[in-house]
Amino acid sequence: MNQIDLLYQRAIHLQPLTIEEAVLLYETAPLDELCMLADELRYQHVPGRYVTWQIDRNVNITNVCISGCKFCNFHCKPSQQDKAFVTTIDQYLQKIEETLRLGGDQLLLQGGLHPKLKLNDYETLFKELKRHYPQIKLHALGPPEIVHISRISGTDYRTTLTRLMKAGLDSLPGAGAEILDSDIRKRLSPGKCSAEAWIEVMRQAHQLGLATSATMMYGHIETPRQRIEHLVKLRDLQAEKPEESYGFIAFIPWIFCSRGTVLEQEGVKNRYSALEYIRLIAISRIILNNIHNIQASWLTVGTQLAQVCLHAGANDLGSIMIEENVVSSAGASYKMDAEEMCQTIRDAGFIPLLRDQKYNPREWPFPKN
């Protein structure tokens, strides 16, 4: 038995691979074999022919940000008063009403690193939203925002998370991970937290029992090895979580969209290919032996490629996203409603299953014909 076959055997028994072993598979294993292995592992983690999806709305708290991300066209500097906004309570309530009418159960609340919005401002916001709509789930902020809020509020990460949870935070997105390499992050986002800080926020969240997700944005200045190192860091962090904690419920990789970004102006364009995305989905399923759900990002790669990924380790297609502004501002243009999502899943040979953020099944929120 050759070395590749030995690694296949270890992976199918959910044994953790080293970085070197994972790089070897990622760079040399035939794609069809990786997909077959990932598909088999998918059914170990998530038995049955169901593919999950959800209905939520991505609302930006603010577009003011001091992180200086070179891949983001959405943000503005604090000095750009003609462009700057902070979403008002009335605007939130209008958006929630529309979200509920469209069958949604959650707001994905994200924004920039605003220099003047402190912890008490977010506590007030979350409490007010829950006072009006206690049934709406708040999947909000992310490690970079937790680090920033903690720094300007004079609190540690655990205190910040605890207070936000008491105010109504239901789950923490894996936003702002990009590539978990501090040198890469300094080049991409000079004002954003380090890889070590991102990991520490998630460690604290897991110890507090907060449900989280993990992400990767790839295809810019990182190397294939750095992608693998990113995945291994997520797996190792997941292995630390308390047994009763949710930890990382899902992993979501997406491609760097370059249109109009500072990175594009610097000569860094999207290095995306369909086969490479399938390979990344498959190796993610193989490396992440302790994270059950792998999501294919139809928003950035399109529905047809996402369907292929459902046979290469992915078991989830994420949200129909009633509203999304950040990725679309850099060139992502795909859209889908609830019926199209269900049909996309059926056409790929699976059964659509509407879920909530914690991957519990939801009742169909629309009138049945």
C-alpha cells in the first residue's frame, strides 16, 4: 500500500492528519479519489441524503471600519462622513419585519471596526432587537469585532462575549478568518486582529458554550500550504472545546472576489478555478475530522459548482441571504430564493432540509399548496 492509500485509510477512520500529510494529499492525490473519500466521510458525519439550508438576512451594523482590508469595497473610513452610516433601530425593525415575512428566523449582524461603537452600544442594540422580536436569532459580529470592541471598551474577550450573550447574542460567526496566518493578515488587513487573537476569541466562545462557525477566504496571496495550516488550526482548536460545547458547527470556505479591490489594484486578482474549489471542499472534509458540517459557497461560486461540491464532502448550502452587501460589492452576483434553493438541492440528487443556525430542522414557514 502506497503512502497516499495509507493516508486515505487514516482519514476514513477519522484520524487526524499532520500538516505534511494533508499537504501531500492536497497537492498530489487525484481529485476523483479525494472526492470519493470526502463523500464517504460526509455520510459518517451527516448520515442520510439531506442537504441543509437556511433563511436569514445579512444586515450591516455600520460600514465605518479602521481595519483597512484590501479586499473589501464596502467599508469607508471614519472621515468619509458622506458615505458613513450606522443602521438605526427603525431600519432594523423594518428589516426584521420583512425577514419574518420571507420565512427568515435570523439576522447575521456584521459591520466594520467602528472606532466609537463600544460594548455598551452593542449590548443596547441586541437588547432592543430582542425586546421587539424575541424570536429572532442574532448570529452576530465575529472575532475581529470582539477583539476591537474589547480593546476600545477596556474588557477582556471573555467578559465581552459574556455580556453580549446576556444581551441576546445567540451565535458567533467565523467572520474575519481569511487565512489564519498573521503575516498574511498584516498584508491583507493591517488593522484587523492577528491569527492568534482570532483563535483565542473562538477558544473563549467555545468555553462559554457559544455556537460558532469557521470560515476561510482563499485565492489571493496565500500559498496552498497556508490553506492547509488554516484548516489544521481550526481542527486543533475544535479538539480543545468542552465536550458539551457546540464549538464550530460548520466550516465555510469561499473565494476571494477581486473586482475593484485595493488588492486588484496592486496586481492580485482572483486565482479561482472550479476544480480547485472542489479540491478545497474535499480536503476540508478530510482534514476537519471533528467538524460535522461543510458548506459550499454558492454565493461566490454559483449553484452548479455548489451542486458538484455536494458530492465532494459538502452537506450544506448556507442561506438564501435575503440581503448581502460585502461580497457582492466585490463581484459576487449570484442570487437564489427559497424555491430555487430547494430545486438546486433536488437537482443534485438530495433532499432539501430547512435548518436553523444550530442545524436543527425548521418547519416550512410558507403556505403549502
